[in-house]
Amino acid sequence: MVHGIVFVILASALHAVAGLPKACATIVVGAKASTTLTPMTTHSNDCADCDFRLVKVPARQFPAGAMRDVPLFAHQYPRYVGSGRGPTYERTALHPGFFNWTNTPVIAQIPQVNRTFGYLDGVYGIINEHQVALGESTCGAKLAAKPRTRGGSAVFDMTDLSRLALERTKTAREAIRLMGAMAEAYGFYGMGWDAPDPRWSAGEALTVTDPTEAWVLHVLPDDTGASAVWVAQRVPDTHVAAVANQFVIHAVNLTDIDNFMGSANMLDVAKRNGFWDGHAPFDFTVAFAMPITWHYVATRRVWRVFTLANPSVALSPTTDTYATTYPFSVETDGPLDALDLMRFQRDHFENTEFDLTQGPAAGPHGNPDRYGINATERHGGHFERSISTSVATYSFVTVLDALHPQNALLWFGPYAPHATTYVPIYVHATAVPAVLSDGLLRRFDLTSSFWVNALLGNHVARWYSVAHPVVEAARRASELKARGAQHTIQATAQGILDTQGQAAAVDYLTGVTDTQANQAHATSVNLVTDILTMFHDGCVVSDLAAQEFHVAVVSYPKWWLESVGYYNTTNRTATNDDDDTDDDFESNEVEPKASSCHAVVSGGIVGAFIFVVVLSLALGFHLGRRTGQTPARGYAFIQ
């Protein structure tokens, strides 16, 4: 009965809430701007209710004349149910006890090819065995369409187009041409096709890479609802580009086949709908992008990526609705590696005028999270929107290898970038570890890396200014350790490939992937334990290995105390319930013992304390205290 009441209350509250952030961002780096001399791409899937599983879809063979199902778009668990994508997606693999899910509705069929390639799959397709890798960002578009069987004629959305590309193509150019051609031939619809105004999510942007080239692709429905308009622009080899929920391709030159691809109907559709007068220079974004009321939710994230990748770039954070003052891409200030792109994805505008860890909205302890606003209150205002957000399903960085395809890997981070530990997942592994491939938002589960990171992120947010540095130090140590191990792993895999063959090398990489994911998961579980021990109830606990441990209060900054009227005694009425303060203790000449959490942490003491905690953690707190302990799922810490 209690559970029923709780669910009714929660359902009522959730139905009243609107404006939950659903907005992804993607970064793409050219080959010569990368330390590996191959392109890299990222994707942060920012969505409060998306299926967070990472799944390996196996390669398959099909008989002549076979047909391929095209399912209706879905993003919640289970995003797909059926036999077309391997055992993880079959109905028998679903979690029981919530809903009697059936196979995903099929809205069309297209001719199947004889062989499809294996790939890693999330809400969108991610990377295939030939190192075609994709990032994604949903964009507003001035034209929208509905899917077939739902009042419209369009067959493909971007989730299935991305999977089709990974199933069938070996290069970025092939992938772009296939997705563009299929969208034109069968029609394209956006993820929010059934929303009150579907135009806000009617377009899509993909970053598309292979071991030599990096591209940005834009797709939207045409004005018939049965075809599509699309364009793609190549990212220069020494540059970085970014998309944050708004198209970024401006000038288009389809005669420059080295750097552009696109649909032949582009200008005609723009002209007949009044998006372009036929005389001014054509700008794809100005013509087709849905104008955002507060456009900095999109443009400022692009600005931030550019200035992180090249701090000397002369670019203002202020621009017009379509960011026409911004270039498509900028040259990086030197080669970037995967850790750099992880850092970019974790950004909250730190140390800028837009820093989300500062100011009243961050609260007294620097919480960078900005939550959704209900429909009644959200109009007429805004928060800054950073690259990292607490509602992220996952984020990743792809790392390719032009000479050794078996080395291609995905640095995958379940949950929000600033609260996750990125894990190396080899693309050729035959399965994704259960800590990443299992779980759902309907039930908390400590065996799921998403849920462990969510627990960590939600707790740390309360005491972010003092707790996050500890998380940051532990996370960086784990990721550096994992990155350092890859050279030996890849050399071993190459030796196995040379002496025992492809199958043995794949088995080895599958085992390594499983071990690394479980190690990272165990590390995160232990970190949650430590964080909950060290930071709780407004107190900071330290010296845990000493005979007597130390407890100090987190306290509040003076500006916050002033803002909430702490020092205002005008209307205060003395009662027996008044809280004791330091002044109360002093006036009564009562000095509480350590158990009172009385020692105040503020000013320079905070800085010194954080430094000691972080340093001790990074240099051996975890490694020393947990030596020899092995949790049920993998190692406690990466040694």
C-alpha cells in the first residue's frame, strides 16, 4: 500500500514537470589535430529518460531477398525489442516485473544486404568494426514530418539511419552518402514528431569519422514529409568542430566534392518555402535551423569547445541567433587526446564569467547542476547550459587506429560526464560487460555502472566545492591508469593476432574489455563508499586511519548567509527551538567535543583541507587501504 501511495505521488509530480533537458552535444577532431593522427568524435547523450545500455550488435549474414525491418523510434528502455540486433535486444533478455513489453512496432521494410557489420550501439549507433564512428546532436528545423503508420510518410529517424550506416559502410563518406540517400528516398522524421511543436527536434546533426576523415552531417525533412534535405561538410585535418543542438554548417559549395556533400533539392526547398530569397548568399543554418529564443543554450557550448581547444582563438561568447559570426571549425592549439575530450565534456564553464559552480544558483557549495523547470515557471528566464549536465545518459570518446583496426576503442562513460569514470571498450569485443549493457531507469541497481555513478553524482552535488575535488582526483588516477595499460594490451593483441589468428585476438580483447569495465565499476563503488563516509550531514570526516578521526563542518560562505537572512535579527523571535550557533556555545562557555561537528571549515582552512584530502587520496588512500581486497565484481582498484 505504501509503495502504491508513493508511486501515485511521484506520478502526479512528474506529470506536472516539464522542461527536462533533452539535448545532446558532439565534438569532432580532425586527424592531424589528434595525438593518434586519426579523427576522434564524442557524444554526450543528454536525456533524462533514455535507455542507458551499451550493446554489441553482432555481424550477421542474410539470404538473398531478405528484408530489413525499420522500427518506430523509441528512446526509453527498451529502445528496441526484437531479433534484429542480437541477444541483448530480444524479449527474453528484458527485465521482468515492470511491463509486458512486446516487439517494437515495424513501420516499413527495405531490402537487406547479404552481410551486416558488427557495431557498438546506444541510443544511436556509435562505432562499427570498420571504424566508422558517429556522434549526435538533435537540432531544431523549420520543417517537420511524421512517421509512416503515425499519420505521415517518413520511414527513417536518425537512430535507425545511424544503425543502417554502421551495418553497411566502411568509410565516413560511404556512411554519409547512404544516410542521405535513404533519407531522401524513404523520408526522414525527428525524434519529437509527436510533440506539440515537432520542429524543435525535427533536425539532426551527426559527426561522422573514419581513420582518415572527419565530417559533420545535417539532415531534416523536406516540405513533402516524404523526403529529406541534407548537407555534410568535412572538418579540416587540423581543426575541431562542435554541434550543440543547432546546425553549424553555413556556406555550402556542392561543387567542392572534397569538402561538401548534399542533396540536390536543398536550394529549391529553401526558396519555395521562403527560407531563402534566391539572391543573398545561401546559408544552410539560417535557411533551415529553427531559431532558438535564447540561442546561447546552443551557441555558448560551441564557443566553449572552441576556446578550450584553442584558448588563443579570438571568439566572443556573444553572437547572433544562428552564430553567423562563428566559423564552422577552428584550428586546435596542438594535438588533442582522448583525455582532453573527456575534460571538454565535463566542463561547466569553470573559470569563466558563466561558471556554473559560482553564484546564487550554485547554492552555498557550488552545485553546477541546473535542473528542469516546470511549465508554469520556466518561461521568461534561463540558466546557462554547460557541456556537462546531470541528466546525461552517457558520453563517450572514440579512438581509431589506421594501421591496426583491432585497436579501435570507445572510452565510454555512463551517466553525467563530470560524475563518471570513462572505460575503454574495444570495438571488436564480442560482448559488452554487464555493468554497462544491463539495467534500466525504473530500478536502482548497484551492479549497474550508470546507477553507481548517478548515486555518486547526486550526493556530491550537495557538497560539490569540497567533495568534487576528491572525485576528480580518483577518477583521473583511474583513467590515466587505464590509458597507460592500453599500449601493453594492444601489443599483446597484435602478438596473438599474428600467431593465433583473428578469433583468438578477439577473445583476448573481449576478456580485457570485461576486466577493465569491472575494475572501473568496482573503483566507482569504492569511491561512493568513501565519499559517503567523508561527506555527509554537512560534515567532512578525515583522519580515518588515526586513533581519533576528525570531523569538521562544511559551513556556508558569508555571502550566502547574508542572502538568506542569517544575520538579520530584526524579526527573530527567541524560542527554545532556536539552533545553537558558535556564538551560543561561546556565550555559555560550553566547548563541544569532536562529536558535535563544531570545528568550522572556511576560508583558507577549506583550501588546505581539500588539498590534504585530495593529495592523500591520489597518493595512496584508496590504493593503500584496499590492497588485497577484491569486490565481487572485479578488482577494487586498478593497480
